[in-house]
Amino acid sequence: MSRLIARTFGLHWLTNIQYRMYEGEPVLMDVNTRPADGLHRLCRCGLNAPWAAMRLALDVDPGNLTPDFLGANYAVVAGARTLRPVARPQQRTDSPAGAVSL
């Protein structure tokens, strides 16, 4: 689907196309003509997307683009998870000394 979208809209290089699963089907969420901010996570998984994009731009085979493993600080969560509660600091109601009032 991503290749079809990129080809249809004439998008090139590192384009960020995002999906979410809804009732077992991928649903298009977002298309950006910039790289994703998670490229460093891909590198931790063994996929160097910027290098692959450079090879494609030079008309060179980028090689295998399937990550071999998940990195040490990367996890896949298949669904919603309950988070433990965390205490929030109370908001100040008084003005600290030297504060400027708007």
C-alpha cells in the first residue's frame, strides 16, 4: 500500500507513511514527505533506512530490508496495556517571588 501511495502522489526518498490496525485491517493515518522520527529505532533493529534510501537513489540494490531482531530498548506492544499510576506534582497557586504577571 505504501508503494502505491508514494507512486500515486510522486513521493520520493524517505517518506513517512503510517497506518494503524482497525478491526484487523490497516487504516491510513498519516503521510509526511519527511523521514520518520523513529529512524534510530529501526537502526537498533538492524535496518538502516537512510543507507537503504541512499542506495536506492543511486540505483543500487539496497539488500535485505527485513530487520533480523528487535533491539535491546525496543518493544512491540500488540494492544492497549494498563499503566501504573504516577503521582503528579501539585500545581502552584501562589506566584513565586519575582514572577511576572501577564
